[in-house]
Amino acid sequence: NYTLQLVNLGPKVAENVQLVDLLPDPVVQVAFGGLPPRKVQGDSLIWTFDSILPGDSLKISFTALFPDTIELQMPFFEILNFALVQAEFDTNLTNNLSQAKIFIRRVTKNYDLELAKNVQPDTVRQGDVFTYDLLLTNHGPRTASNFILKEALPPLIKVLQFQGKPPDVVQQDSLFWKFDSLSQGDSLRIRFQARVPEDQELTADLISLVNVAVVSATRDTLLTNNLASAIVFIRKLTRNYDLEVKKSASMDTVLQGNPVTYSLQIINHGPRPANQITLRDNLPGRLQVSNFTLNPDQVSQEAIIWNFDHLAAGDSLLIAYDGVVKEPLGQRFLSLQNTAVISAARDTNDVNNSTTVVVTVMQPADFCITLDRNVFEPEKGQPLQVTFELAAGRRVRLDVYDITGYRITTLADGTFHAGPNIVLWDGSTQSGQKVGSGVYLITFRSEGLVCWKKVILVR
């Protein structure tokens, strides 16, 4: 508390008096007793008076504060405070300046925060959940305020969920909690669960992860108990089964609009049961699916997904469904590539986890054979030319039948290459005898596909 006393020693009335009090930095005024200043200018408090009678005196008091947020380097700090009075006809200036000295004692930090930490269990298998427990206690004697708790996360750890206050700030490798206050004698607890993911590659069969937490507060009296750590040991996950997926199609070539049946087989070669299995069958564009022998968990235009909890060692699972392309192809044929992938965290062998099937969809109008003429006259010496085009190399059979359905001859029965192929008929039977005039059918067969064309033979 500062007190200023201004006295007019006479013998005449003092007029236009100004009193200035210079506040030392960083002192700030808090409250005034009685007469507030006419003006506050920077660090100066200014009072003005029109007149003061001879023998009269004025007393002014105000309360000031040295902020406790300022760090002092010494136990005591000296502050000088000056006040100055000015008047135009003052006859004696030697008593117009006055000062007051005050010593500021450094604030003693007045609470003790202690941080304790543990993890349970302290040894786990990769993929298993463990829990960190943080306990923060204020040993007093006063309330702790505005403090921060920081948790430094070790690499590889994935945080799952929190019990109690969630962190205010989450960074890739750190968690931060901010607290306004904690009363003397009180404690607060924070728990959170974490794990090391199963798909994380570990460099050793057993690794240790050190996890450090620290609490920081301005007035903590003891810093040695502000840091705590916990160690968890992670056993490397041993992969212990081999899953294989196989896929096939009921035919490798199908006419547009006709269904093809896809079959998927999952096999667990062991030696242990497989758990948490996902089978994903990636669908090619335009393919519409239906008639599942086992309903999938998810179906979209891009994929079919099945999830399985368990498959015992040595067991297998078969799934089938139909696929069809109903939309016009816009081209002579369309190649549908369909890949199935199986995944599980502990699979020992990844090379047999995917399989691909290719089915060729033919446009009906362009699928069948073509003849170089509708009327065939063998006597002119030019054989009948039968042309067909394949999207991929495969087995083809061409036969000639008469109008009664009797097979006259087989023109071809073997494997042909992809692209256009040509087979000739000279108008004779299988034994080489010439056939008579009439209507004959040239038939094409290949892996379930059949078509035919009619030709008139004239002799």
C-alpha cells in the first residue's frame, strides 16, 4: 500500500497543482483509496488540483501489486517509487520530490505434484491389448494450477481408447492433457489401452517399449517426482497357418447374356486354426452376380467380401455364385479378369493367397463361324472356307451334318490359336466320298459353346 501526503506550507493558496506518481516496472496499481488519479499515462498516475489552502494537506493511498508470474533471480528484489508535485509559484522545490522503497520477496513454490505410472500386463503377445495407468497426486500444501501432462508414445504402439479425461492434444508421438487445478491431497487417474498391431514387423522375438510421461507446473516445489516411465515387453507374433484360395469358372468362354458359375475354395493347410479371415473377390466391370451358395457380408460393384471367424486346420470351404454380362459388349468379345484374395494376420505363406480367372464373353452375333459363300459348288474347284475367331487358344470341333442330322464328316477337332482361324471343306464325307446336292449344316463346338451355319451344296 502506497500513501502520498501533500501539504501546502503557505503562506498563500497554491493553485494549479499537479501530483505525479511514477510506478516502477512491473508494479501495477490495483485499487485506490479515496481519490483516484485524474489520468493514467503509461507508468504514471497523475492527480491535478485547482487549489490548496495554506496549512491544508491531502492524503492519497492506493494498492499496488508485483505480479507473481515474474521470475526473480534473487530471493529479494528492491523497488523504488518516486512521486513529484508541481505548482507554478512554489517557492521551495527541494521538498517537491519524494520516494519510497519496497523489497519484494521471491514467491516460494507451494505444491508438489507427483506422477506415477505402470502398465498391465507388462508382457504381451503382438496384437494383444495392454493398459497404461497414470496417477497424478498433489502433495500440497496448496492447490496446483495450470499444469500440463505429456505422454511420449513409443514407436509401434497404436492407442485404442481412453478411460477418464481424453487428451486435449494428440500428436503422432505424444499425448497432452491440460488441467486448470488440482487441490492439495487430491489425485487424478488416466488410463488408456494400446497394442502393437499384428501386421507390424518386429526386429526380434521379444522387444521392450519404454513409455515416458512428465508433468510440468510453474510452482512445483519438487521436480524429481514429475517424470514416470513404464516398460512393456512385446512377444513377436508367430504366424502359424497357411491359407490358400483357389478359383475356377464353369467355362472360359460364354455368350453375352449367358451365366457362368464361379467357384471359390478356401483351404487351411495348418498346422493351426485360422482366425479372422477375409475373402475378397474383385469383380470386373459389367459383371452382375447372383445365386450365392454362401451369402457374402458385403457386395458392391467392385468386390464381394466374406468374413470368417474360424477355419480349422485341414478344413476347406467352397463358395459358388453366378455371373453374367447383360449389357451389349460394343465389341466382338470382352475379357473378364476376376481376382480373389484371402487375408489373415498370421498366415505363414502369402504366395497362395490370390488367384485369377479369365472368362471371355462373346457377342452372339459375332460369335459363330462365317462361310465365304452360301451356295457351294465343289465342281468349280474352290473348297468352302469356314472362318472363326477365338479370343484365346482353345479346343474346337467342326462337323458337317445333313438335313436329317446325320454327321457327314468332322472338319476339325483340336486346339486352335487365338485370333482368326480358317478350315476348308471340299464337299466330301469322312471317307472321301463326294456328297450329293442338298442342304448341309456346319456346326461349331468349343467348351460348351455351340453354333451352326447352313450351306447349299450344288453339283
